[in-house]
Amino acid sequence: MTNDATPPGQAPRVPQVRSVDPGSVHVLYEPRATRVVLTGEIDAELGPDLLEAAEDALSSGRPLQVDAHHVTFMDSTGLAFLARLASRSKAHRVTLIRPPAVVKFLIETTNIVQLLDVVDEEPGLSSAADGDGPQPA
């Protein structure tokens, strides 16, 4: 049995909350599309990285794909990122690849789903054997 009570004269112990699944964003370039890969928790902590990734992806001028199948959490920062991509991608609709239930719920509830092409199958990247494989940003 553990004793969680604070001993007299000592400050209460506050457990440290640590993210077990920190978020990340990567932009991959291939000949026919630019892919943004999101993983982990997509939240305000990742905001500056998402802004930079959006500018990089949009400046490529290629169709945009957002691979979200490794997202474990998303807040309004992630939704704003998806909306930014969708609204600023003039020539092509943004494709959202294999979004998990938490992402599907958010984009459907906020109607951002109307701005995206959502697919549950991997459209595939060019094979590295072609010599034109994806290159990280």
C-alpha cells in the first residue's frame, strides 16, 4: 500500500506530466506530390513546426498529402493546420491519408472534412528504386 499523503512541513508533491507520445511533423517531397507526415500528439506545442511545414509544403506547388495514421491526439492547432493547407492549396485538394478515429471525429464535427479528400488506403510514394524517392525537408 502506498501513502500519497504529504508529510507535515513539506510542500505537496505534484506529479510531473510528461507527454508519452510527443508530436512531430515532417515534409517529404516526391516528383508527383508533397507528403506531410504527422505523428503523435498534434497540439499547441507543435504549432511553430506546423506553420513552417505548411509553408514548405504549399511552396512546393505539388498536390499535398497528409499522412495522419500515427496521430494519437489532435487539438485545434492540428485542425487549423489542416484547414490552412486545404484553403491555401489552390491547384489541388489536400488528401488526408488514413486518419485515426480521433482525427476523423474532429474534422467531421468541424466540417473541415468538406475541404479534404479523406482516403483509408495508402496512395503510395514513389519507390526509391526509381531514383526519385521522397526526400525529407
